[in-house]
Amino acid sequence: MAAPPVKVYGPPLSTAVSRVLACLLEKDVQFQLLPVNMAKGEHKTPDYLKIHPFGQVPAFEDEDITLFESRAICRYICEKHQGRGNKELYGTNPLVKASIDQWLEAEGQSYNPPSSTLVFQLAFAPMMGIKQDEGVIKQNEEKLAKVLDVYEGRLGCSRFLAGDEFTLADLSHLPNTHYLVTAGDKGEAMFGSRKNVGRWWEEISSRESWKKVVEMMQQKRT
């Protein structure tokens, strides 16, 4: 008997939710996406807080297992379903996994802070009718540029961040980068002006898994 689909709570427009969805699609794992109306405070209800104690998205259920934090969820999915879908997504030996983990840490600690701030300022603030803060934008553009310069060097000698295979290290960058390159000229120029970063982005964003996630995002906007 087939296991029931895992449950993912949260909107696909969320960068953290879309990270998990991309991983599930890469690993060919069946899932059920369940809405969480944050405007109505559904993420703060007692039942939801049992799944995600910080009241954020995504929350994740796999039968009697509950998890939160998108990168941890992605690692769990890859470890549990090693033989499914993209078998290289989280590596097949300790050295490869260490390389993937170091670039996942770089994404979480160096790339995510400035890029998340820019995603809000460039993509979400206009949608929400919030005035953009040009000072914050400039400051975080400078921070992100330094990170992308490191990536440019790395991607000049490696097809992907952790080596020659697409892995979680690359996948984890998809959500924020998607919003940045589609938010206008500023974001697009940061990636397109760097030859290796631009080539890398074109390749990872063209994966069928990510195209499906983008379709889910667009459906929720209409």
C-alpha cells in the first residue's frame, strides 16, 4: 500500500514554501499543499502551532512526523527518499554532502539575508502598497553584490555550486533569485551582469521542477 502524500502548509508565493515544493518535485514525492490564511491568523492557532511552534510557513507533515524550517525539510525529504527522483540532489557520499552543506550554509547565512530584504523591497512592497526604502535597497544590493562576486568565481570553475550536479545547494537559491530577477531591472542586472552567475541562473531556473512551482505561484496570484 502506497504511503499517503506528505502535507505542506503554506502559500507557494512564500519563498520558504516554494523551496520545499521544488525539492518534493525533484524527488518525485507526492504531496498535498494546504493553505494557511495568515491574514486571518491561521498560522497562530493552537493546532497549527503544534506543527510549527513559531507560527510561520512552511509546516510539514509526513504521517506522524512534523517538521518546520524549509532547508531542514528538504534534507529530510532527500534522506528519506534517496532512491527516488533526482538521486544526486543531496549527494551520495560524505564528501559530496559536505560540499552541498557548505553551500547551503552560504545560502542561508550570506545570500539569504540581503536577498530576502531585497525581495521584500523590490517585489512584495509594491504589491502591498508599501513605499520602498531606497537606502535599505542600496545597502543590501552592495551586500548581495559581494556574495555574487564569490559565486561568480566559484561558478567559473564548477558547473553548479557544489560540483557538476544540480543539488540542494542550487535549489535553495531558486525562490529569492526568482523574485529578484522578475522584480525589475535592478535585480535582473545583478545576475545578468555576471557571466557565470547568469549562466547558472538560466540553467537552474529552467528545470521542470521549478517551472511547475512558478506555475503554482502564478495560479495563486490570479
